[in-house]
Amino acid sequence: MKKTSATVPAVKKNKIKNSNWQFWAIIALPMIYALVFAYIPMGGIIIAFKDYSIRKGIMGSKWVGLKYFKQFLTSTSSVTVIKNTLILGLYSFIASFPVPILLALGINEVKNRVFKKTVQMVTYAPYFISIVVMVGMMRQMMDPRTGIINVLLQKIGVGPVNFFGDASIFRSVYVWSGIWQTMGYSSIIYVAALSGVSLELQEAAIVDGATRLKRILHVDIPAIMPTIVIMLIFGCSNIVSIGMDKIFLMQNDLNASVSEVISTFVYKIGVINSNFGFSTAAGLFQSLVAFVLLVAVNKIAKKVTETSLW
């Protein structure tokens, strides 16, 4: 009995010693940040169900139920905004999703280390350019009179093209400039996944006479397929979650018919026109659609590929 009682303090000390306090110390700041700036503000969604007045406050404002949701889903301007959001989101997803995968596969096949590092640096760098700076660069390069792109187009007998004023090409300008900016950074996760591909499988494929293309199709891609599926799920859920910053900076009266999306609509109705209830309802609708897409695509992916988020 004495031996047992003597070991109790030792066990407690070992538990304290092995409590991984370093891990909790590292993640404490991100958790506090998420709590303060992501979860606590979620209580504000109640504004979507109230005729909010700054003077009366959230709790004192009149309850109106689903009034603003019905108004958002039935008004002509809202239907146009939802349509623009879906078209731009689908276009962006379809065009941008394969690019990082192809870039990662190409980088993985490069054997020259200097060239490989150079390509990675050149493709990663645009991601760290501020959105404001990037749109400013685009306006300078695409200026109808002095922009270098239009100067080159005129030399081959094309143009000038008003890239920011032509509604028919606005979506392409938005999507492909975004691909240029993010493809390098987005490929990092695929490059990391490719680094874990079994060398034995690669060597076996070479012995069997498989060409480089066949090794990519039958060894590399199947090995990173779980990663591709996870990124596909996240990508589908983001179809309606178009950020406001870039598209708002690119927007003007000439392209507003195709560039007005839910995020810019919420800003204009809520901040500029002070219709907080209506704008909150529109933002909540956007979040609910994104959540439904996430759950649905995750369920489909689990049935088809046995890979899912949960």
C-alpha cells in the first residue's frame, strides 16, 4: 500500500509534464482571434430577422421574421445579383481548380533544381501582392490608350480593348487575373502531396516501361487524389463566396450589370444605404448556400471516392 500511495504523486507529475502545454500555448492566439472575430460576431445575424435601428439596438428593434429574406429573393435586383454570383463563382471554380494541380505536376517533374526554384518563386510571388496594388497594375497595363497590353494588341491589328468597361469580357479579366495571382500559392499543397508519392511505385513503373505521362496518370494523380477531393469540396463551397475587395475595385458603371455580386450588394445596401436588416439577410443567405454546398459535395465525395472532410 505504501508503494502505491507513493506512486500517486509521481503519476500526477507525469500527467502535468505530458500535458502538451506548448501545443496549447501555440494555438491559443489563433483560437482567441477566431473566437473574437469569427464566432462572437455571429450573434449579429439576428439583425436579419429584425427591423434594426441603431437607436433602439439589436434587442430593442422590432422583430420582422423572414421579411428581408423574402424581399431579397423576390426583388429583381437581387435575382440579378444572385445570378451574377453563381455565374462568376462557377466560372472561377471550373477555370481555376485544375491549374494548381497541373502546375504542381509540372514542377514535380522538373529535375533542374535552379529552374525548379525559379519557377516556384515566379509563380508564388503574385500571391503576396496586395489586391489594391494588383488592380492598380491591371488598370495601368489594360488602359485603352497607354496600357502595354493594348499597345501590343494594336501592333497586331487588334483593339484597343476596354477591359474594365466591356461587360462581356469582365468576368474573364476577373477570373484569369485571379488564377495568375493564386495558382502558385494554391499549388503548394499539391507539391507537398506529390513529395510523399512512393519511390518504389515510380521505380516499378519505370521498370515496366511506363512513359512520364503514364507515370503521372497512373502513379502521381492517384496518390494525390485524396488531396484533390478535399480541395474540390472546399472549392465547391466557395462558389457563392466571392470576396468583395477585388471585384469592388474593378467595378464601374459600365460593367455593373455583370459585376454586382452578393458581397458588393451587401456592402452598398448595408453600409451606404444603412439598410442593415436587408443586407444581413442577404449575407446570411450567402453563408447558408455555401454551407449547404459544403455538406452536399462532402456527402457525394464520401460515396464516390470514400474521401471526405468528416
